[in-house]
Amino acid sequence: MICPKCGERIPDDSVFCQECGYKLESDRKKRCEICGTYNDWDAMFCERCGQPLEDEEPETAEKGNRIQGKTIVLCGIFIAVIIGGIAGLMLWDHMQQGKKEENVKAEETVDSTPKGQEDKPEEEQTKPQEQSKPVAEEKIEEKTDYIIPESASKLLAVADIQNLSVKELNYARNEIYARRGRRFKSQELQNYFDAKSWYHGIYDPEEFDEMYSDSMLNEYEKKNADFLREQELEKDPEGYQLDE
């Protein structure tokens, strides 16, 4: 380090010049690479030798602060987007499950007394209603609308599917996905499920397989789908051949 007053070389950490006693200013931090004199940060030339001074350290610090600030903001935005997306998917799935449960309850609820019947005379109330089906019959029809109604609520055993054909095993496996709104590339399957009152196809096959199959299917459905596929191939090594 060079004393800016007398020009003598002194240690870099000196507070006073050992030769002339000059007090070194603490804010002179920009060091001249030629003569070693420390200058103010905003100095463009060395006050002793006139050498141009580089202005790297403040700029580097400022750039570092800006980069760090931007990184923190981007990380915050990224985390917020992920959390928002997960929350949206959970809310959407909850709403879909609620709608399906409401539809099932609406189908199961059958009023034994037709509308306006309570106002009719007692004799007319005793007349058989040809167009009204008994509650038990309605429930049986609804239950048989699925090949395996309980595939989403219990683990299937061989005894549950031993009387099903290869085709029915294939349909039963895809029934698990159809219940969750998956559409199908096979026109045969699509026509079959379109005819079901409970079916609502809202996901393309690729979209469902890549994004929703793991999150929407419960553990019973995942294991039952694999089990049905194994049983299908056990009965026919090539499996049931769907019409495209």
C-alpha cells in the first residue's frame, strides 16, 4: 500500500502512515494496480499516478444482489404454482367425486308414491301402477349396469370373476378406468361405455394415463385392474382383441 501523501510504501492494513503520520481514509477502497494507492469507489483515475481504475467490485456485488433477488422471486413463484396446481387438482377431484355420489344417490332414491297419488281417493291409490317399477327392481338394474360393481371398494378374488369370459374380463378392467372418466381409443369400448347411464368420458386416453391414473384410482382399483389383466391373459395368452 502507498501513502497518498508522502508516497512511502506502508502495510495494507495501516490506519496511519508510519512515515508522515497521514490518516488513511477508511472509505478509500479502490486500489490502483500500478502504484497501490487506495482511491474512492467513484474515482475513475488514480489520484496519485493517474492510472484508469477498474470498477468491478461494486458492480459485481450489485449484480450478485440482483441475481440473488431474482432467484428468490422465481423460486417463490415456482413453489406457488406447484402448490396451486396440486390444490386445484384435489379440489376438482373432490367436486367430481361429490357429483358422482349425488348421481348414485339420485338413481337409488325411488319414491314409492307417485307424484299426486296422495291426493287421489283410497280406491285409486290401490290400483297397480304399470309404469312404476318396484324399488328392489330398480336397484337390481342399477347394480347389474356394472360388470363388477365392487371393483372400486374391495380386492377381487378368483371366485368373483371365475364365470367371466375373456371379453368380460377385458371390459371389467376398462370399467375401472371408465368409472373415473377415461375415454378409449377402441371404438368398441367407447360405444359400450357411452351406453351406460353412469359414464361421463372427460379425459383423453393419453391425458388420463400420464396425469391422472395414479392420483384418481384408489388402491383397490389399481390392484384389481392388474388382477383382471392377469386373469384375462391366463384364459387367453393373447388377451381379448378389441375392435379399433
